[in-house]
Amino acid sequence: MCRDGGECGKDVFGEFRKLEIMKYFLAIIGGGPAGYTAAEIASKAGKDVIIFEQNALGGTCLNVGCIPTKTLLYSAKQYYNATHADKYGVKADGVSFDYAKIVQRKTKVVRKLVAGIKQKLNNEHCTVVMGAASVVSRTDEQVVIACGEEQYEAENLLICTGSTNFVPPIPGIKDNPAVWDSTMALDSKELPQSMIIVGGGVIGMEFATLYQELGVPVTVIEAMPTILPNLDQEVVAILLEKYRKAGIQILTETKVTEIQGNKVVTTNGEFEAEHILVSVGRRANMQGLEALNDLEMFRGGIVVDEFMRTNLKNVYAAGDVTGKIMLAHVASRQAEVAVGRMLKQIPLQRIAYNAIPSVVYTNPEIACVGLTEKDLNEIKEGDFAPSMSTDEPFVPYEVHKLPMTYSGRFVAENEGETGLCKVIVDKRSKAIMGVHMIGNPCSEFVAAASFAVRMGYTVGEFKQVVFPHPTVGEVLREVIAEF
């Protein structure tokens, strides 16, 4: 018997060969948040599931993204708080850090969480195959996948191949030991003496936070008119002012034309640093999917419908590979919807993309959900506001905002900080359309705002929600009370 219970026999050379391809209800390529979430749900429903991962379970988020970055940032914040403890009446002399131990702890955290995912999949009796998988063939009844010397058959395929760092076509960037991507920065056991960060998006600004708090001179170069261009710009302006005062050199509307060793040539001058971190976005990873040459694509991502179905009958996609919102929690939700559709669960649920919370783990944190004023101002007459539950035409909005200091807890724990909480409401229906905040720890209560946007809460309904006191989250209710 073969290891999966199928029959094996010998070929003419006397070697054992497999007579029957292993068959599953669902095959998943990619073991990141979308992949392992889908595997767990389908397995719990009693379906045979196989999941392929060529690197490590947990994908980019757990291994070279969200978790290791936040682990390093937490250590940096601890050091920052210790060196600024005198603001709270605490004296901490001779504070130092050991970056090698910080990185060592990061590795330990990642290994622990990867082991947890592996155990969870084992508990649900998912078949986990480590290796690079590729699609061999597909019909409307089955998909054949190869990994190593084995082939596997499944009724459904869920593509969760994630994304990879985008390398811009800048002369001098390739094979340059001075140039890092985010993975290389996370792996380094030594702090750079100085750092230039090309790209002022979420990844770039989080690394700027890490290095600046640990005493590394940082320069951020961004081609757009502002850093974090997709966020509420009033909130971003507060972060920008603080970081410039802290000594981070931030250049906007500046394009990199060439990299010469550790020198960056831009439209706004030349800059040098020991290392150059390039973080200008990510691109969908299509490796192993070449056989699906009729798969519909748009701007480098796989096109999916509201249930994560592709244009191919039994092929679904979830996570970064769809090119939608590249966030781990979005990938997990997409996986839930995809598997729910495969299982024909009623009622079929859709993803409320207008209620996806986003967090930037700078110091202070930024957290937001829903529409920005820029989004609303770009909606033309006759368009429909994407946050509305009915097909009613767009109407004007109103904004109320308060500093975070309206929360007693915030004042107690954030000496010298002001922060901001901003709420955008549909002026006619009074439905909450967007919430944008800066101030620690807004990441921990943005889910309340997300729930309000998702459920279409009006100002009157939200006022009935009771917040515990004292918490920083009370500031949401304080702002809502202003309407």
C-alpha cells in the first residue's frame, strides 16, 4: 500500500510506482492566512483537504511580514519608552539594547506561531505538503497538481500564492549588497549605521519607526506628494510633523533615478547610507499557475467575483494574489467566503470591503476604516457611495473630530501626545462612513469602528453603545456625541 492507502506496483525496472493519484475535495496552494484558514474551515466541514507550502506555514505575514515586524517594533517601543520614562516620573539610567537578542526573540515568536498553525492543521487532519506546487491540468471536474514527484487530484482549487516584494527598474538596484528588501531587513542581526528607505508606504514607515527609535539615522524617499497616500491626510500630517521633529528626513515628490553602491541619486539630490531599504509595494505571485493560461487577470492580480470565484468553474483565489487589499485579515476573510461558496453554505456571505480596518504600526499608531474625505470628494454627481447598503445616490457628508485627549486614559498614558479621532458621517442618513485615528493604542479599538461601518450604524444607534471607562476607545463615543 502507498502511504495514502492507494495501490502501488512495480514498473518494468522493478521500481515502485503509484497507480492511483491522491484525490481531495479541496487543494490549496499557499499556506499563508488565506490558505491555512481555508484548510481549517473545509476540514472541519468533513472535507478532504490538501495544502501546499513551499517555504513555511504562515506565509509572508507570519514569517517575513506582520508578526516579525511587530515583534521588532515592540522591542524598539520598549527601549523608546525606557529612554523617555522621565515623562512619567520614572528614572531609567544606562538603558541599552542588544539587537541580536531582539532578532533572536523575533525568530522565537515566529517559530512558536508557525508550530501552532502546523498543529492546528494536524488536528483537523489536513494533508500538508511542503514544496513548490504547480498546476498540471484542469477540467471543470478536477484539477491536477504536481509537487515533487507526486501528483494530486482535487475537485476544487484555491489559489493562495500570496505576493512578493516588487523590485522597481532602478539602475543599480540588482545584485547590490547595500540594497535590502523587507525580508533582508528582518533577517539582519545587526542594525545598520544609517538607512535610506525608498517608499513611504506602510512598510517603509514602520521600518522608519523601528530604526529611528533604536537610534539609526533615517531618510525616507517617497515619489508621491505625501507619505501613506491612501490614508486620511489630516491624520498623516500629524505623524509627519512628529517624525520630522524626531529627526527622520522625509522627502516627498522625490523620484529615485539611480543607485550607485550605497548612494541614492534622486530628482532632489543625492543621499548616502550604509543600507538602502526598497519598499515600494508587492506583486501577486503567479508561480506554478502557468498551466491556467485562460485565468482572467487584471493589473497583475487574479480576477475574482464576490464569492472569490475566478472565471474557471472550480478555481478560486484569495489573499494577495487577487491584487485587492493586501492585508492578512482580508486574506482570511476571503478564504472564509471562498470555502463557504464551495460548501454551498446558506446564506452565502459577501465581503464588506468598505469596512476593512487598516493599521500602521508607527509610534503613534494610525488606524482607520471606511471612506476618507478624499474618497468622498472624488465621487461625482450620479455616482453611488460604496459604503451605502442601498443604491441611493451620493449625498454630502459631515465631519467631526476631537483630539485623543478627550479620553482620560489616553492622557494618563500618552504624556505630551495629542492624537486625533475623526468620524465621517452621511449627512442625510447619519450613517457612519469612515473613522480615522492617530494615537496609541487605536489599533486595539478600531474594530468597534469597523463594526459600525459594516453594520451601517447611524449616529443615534452608535450613541447607545456603552464603552468601558476609562479606556482610550471612549473617544469614539465622544466624537459621535458631537453630531
